[in-house]
Amino acid sequence: MLKKLLKNYDYSLIIAMFLLIGFGIIMIYSASMVVTVTKFDPPRPSNYFFIKQLQWLAVGMVPFILTMVLPYQVYKRFMKMIIIVSLALLLIVLFAGSTFNNGQRWISFAGITIQPSEFIKVGLIIYLAAIFSKKQSYITNFKKAVVPPLIVISVFFFLVAKQPDLGTAVIIAGVSGVMIICSGMKGKHLFSLIGLCFVAFSIIATALPIFLSDEQLSRISGAYDPFSDPQDSGYHLINSYLAIASGGITGRGLGDSIQKYGFLPEPYTDFIMAIVIEELGVFGTIFVIGLLAFIVYKGFMIGIRCQDTFGSLLAIGISSLIAIQSFVNLGTVSGLLPITGAPLPFISYGGSFLVLAMTSMGILINISSFVNMKRKALQPAPTKNKSEGRIVYR
């Protein structure tokens, strides 16, 4: 079985992923080499975050290889356990989580810090793929098939938003929405749900000043009117604009960013793409976005070709996660969206999301192997035409 899997993997996805990770590690070193010396007391080596990301890459290789080899159908059996563990982690964060940068989003244990909300994304994708594939016989029954998953999604959304982590909450809602659309529910129910979401969004948008903190409100104003407060709420975005503008076509050169010298905060995490553009210009931008788009496209094609509903929804969920996460990060860097704290897949520094992304890719590659095996099994076997001495299909 393992030999068949290895033979049928989509190796273009593996190559694309490691190209992005390798590129990201180089850019993390370039973007963080000044911060490590100036931000910490005592100063840390200039390659501190470079080494940390390499260590997380080594950690991520374990679940990546396991999920590549383990048949994706196994996750369906552990759907309940996955959702219970995910809920438990969010409750631990809520009552006993570690606080950093005004957000209680982390669990610290034995010197290791993880962000559970990142892993919850994959857990929820597995749950939705399993529950919707299970309900296919009555998927047109909105109350019975769609309402229960909606309740679970809402609970996860509000627990993550409570941390507060609105960026991750929005990504969870977006991925869930894509999977609901692809679940096979009735068109009239889908339009009703979209209308309900629009009404809910309007109410939430109106009530934002009541529920959001001053810092969160300043992020919104800073995204759409940064020059009204250039030293505070607009500081991130203005410096991101300066980095992007100075990059041009070819960039200033690898390692030659100006904004990383204390001007652009956290240049190796959420705003690393601004440093990529500043140092490598349009060519660096095309390289990153092109590879991300390739992975998303291949993922959706795997989902479309998969004849198993669970595998199809799982592939679509993972692909939409990478797409939406990338859109949110790039929207933040360009000022299209408020600052959310969403890392750029495979590029930004961050152990939790790198491990999550590699795990997700392992699952996606495993699904691709089963799709390829199924496709080859359905092809007619070649036979040799003795009269003409050539291979033909019968």
C-alpha cells in the first residue's frame, strides 16, 4: 500500500510547499536579523528566528510524513474526539491561556508555547467534512443537516473571537462558508443562509464600537485612514506602504531592506510580505503568490476529482484555508483589510501555523494519491495488437 501511495503522490505540491518554506526561512532571517539585536535585552544572535523556524520545520516534518502516509479516511472515525479536543483547547485558552500583545491566545507548557486556534482550523475542517459527508442522504433538510454544524461553527467562532483573535475567527467563518456551499445543500437554503449572514454582518458591523476594544477599533481606522494617525494606528500600514513603494520591479536586493531597521514592527511575521516586496520587488511577489495560487488550484482540483464526499470536502476545506489565510494576510499588508495578525502560509515566522500548514498539506497530498490511484484503476488496460505491433486500449 505504501509503495502505491509513493507512486501516486502529487509531487508538484510537495515541491511547491518546500520552495515556499525554504524561501520563507531565508526571508525570516533577512527580516529579523536587526530585530533580534535591537529588541531583546540581552541581544540575541541575528539568526535566532532563523534557527527557531528551522526547528519548527523539523517538528512539522513528523505530522507531515504521518499524514502523507496515513489514509485520510481514518480522520472520519475520530471526528468526535477531534472536535472535543479542539473545544477543550479553546476553553483552556479562555480560562488559563498565556497573554501576549493584549491577546490571550496561547498555551505555555514546559517552555513550549502553542497557539491552539491555529490547530482548531484543521480540526473544524475535518469535522465539517465528516459531518456533511455523513448527512448526504438528507443534506437538503436544512434543519437536520445544516443547523447542527452551524451551531458548532458559531461556538468556535465566538471562543476564538473572545481571545480576541478576530482574524482567525474570520478565517474560520470563511472556510466554513466555503465547505457549506460545497456540501450539496439546496440552493434556496444556501441563498437564505447568505441573506442571514449578511443581516448578521450588518448588525455586528453596527455594534462594533460597543463590543470592540479601543485597540481593535484603532486597527480598523488605521487600515482605511492611516495618515490621520501616522504615529499610532496608521504606523504599521504607512511603513508597509513605504516598503512596498521602495521595492519597485526588482527590489532593493536581498537583505537590503530599510524598513526592517526598527520602522516596520514585526517584519518577520504578519508583515513579512512587505519586506519581500521591498527586497525582491515584483519578482519576489510573483514567486510567492504564484506558488500559493498553484497549491490552492491543485487542492481544489483534487477536491473536485475525488469521488469520496469526505475526501472531496476535506481537500476543498484545506485549499480554502490556504487561500483565505493568504488573502487576509496580503489584505492586511496592502491596507485592504484591518491588521488581523494572520500569518502568510509557509512564509511568516510562527511554529504553530507552520506545523498546521505542513499537516494540512500532508492530508491533501494523501488525498491526491487516492484520487490518482482511483483514476488509474478506471483506465482500460493496454493490450498489444500483434498484427500491427503497437499498444492499443480496449
